[in-house]
Amino acid sequence: MAATIAMDKITKTYGMDLTEVQALRQVSLTIEKNDYVAIMGPSGSGKSTLMNIIGCLDTPTSGSYFLEGQDVSTLKDDRLAEIRNEKIGFVFQTFNLIPRSTVFHNVELPLIYKGIGSAERKRLTEEALEAVSLTDRKTHRPNELSGGQRQRVAIARALVNKPSLLLADEPTGNLDSATGAEIMGLLAELQDAGNTIILVTHEQDMSRLAKRVVRLRDGQVESDEQN
């Protein structure tokens, strides 16, 4: 079986006026199914650029990126959007929930975009809410929830499509340390249940809960170690 992610010599260059900035330099990375990887590094190390390429939000200048055996490094924007919908669940620092909608509706939204019928939507949404222990909050609105509960809603929304990959970008950045640890514990449970998780964080404490830590510096992989 192909690795979930296989990147070979990924380079990303941004042109700025007369100068060029190399955000990534020859990054090679393999992530197997059911792995739990934290990506760390100082500001300007290339973390966000790498996350955007992994999440099919951007394409590399050179190098190859295979997602579940498919070369996605040369695809056009519309096909990348389809792959994001099918294979990748995103969790952001800022939750990105719709304030006036219920928890249930926030979670089912990706299924509506996919054209899934109402009975199947209900089943999948209930399943995702159960996975994050929020079934009893499904009729609440985001402003009636704590920060940790809102992030759980965001994680349920990311899971509802049953993606191959869960990408979490600083998911504890807006939470206090106790709530952050709770969310990290939930991600560990999801990994135990078979999900492949990539976490971008600058918090050392949070990275210790991942199974593997990849550190970037100046656009290159500085270290890649098991926890």
C-alpha cells in the first residue's frame, strides 16, 4: 500500500519584486497511514508553506508530492479543490464556525457541499459528533460553547467526510493550557482510531503528544524523530 504522503525534494520559491524567497528547499518526507506527526520550527522556517502544500492549498515549484499514491504536485486548482474535499480535513486555530448555525449544521456543512442525501448526512454527522463527545451539544450555537467545545466542533467538521488526512494548524493556539491538553488528547484518540494526523505547532508541550516530530529550519528538514 502506498504511503499516505510521499514528498520528494519539494522546493517552493516565491518571487518578490526582483528577489526570490525560497520557503522550502528540497524537503523529502514520507508519512504512513495512521501516523501522528508534529511539524515544528521557528517563524520563517517553512511550516505554513509545507502545510499548505500537504493540504493541496498550494503547489510546489519543483519536486513531487504523492497523496495516497496520486501525484498531486502538478494538478490544477479545481482538481486540488476536489481532493481537499475528498481526502483532507482541516482544523484551524480560529475554529472558523458559523456563529448563527447550530453545532449539527456546522458539522454537516461539508456533506451538503458534497451533495450527500439528508439521511446519510444525519448518520455521518451524528458519528462525527460522537467521536468528539459532543452529541449532547448538537442543537447549541458556537457562542453557547466553551473554546474547547468549539474546537471539538471544528474537529468533528474536519472528520465528517472521513478524510485520509487530518491537518491541524496550531489547534490549541486560542486555548488555555488545560483545554489545549484536552484537545491534544482527543487528537491522540482519533489517531488510535485509525486517523492520520499532521499537527503544526510551536508549542513543545503539545508536540510531545505526537508520535513523531519533524523540525524545519530555513526551509529544510533539520530533524525527524520518533517520540
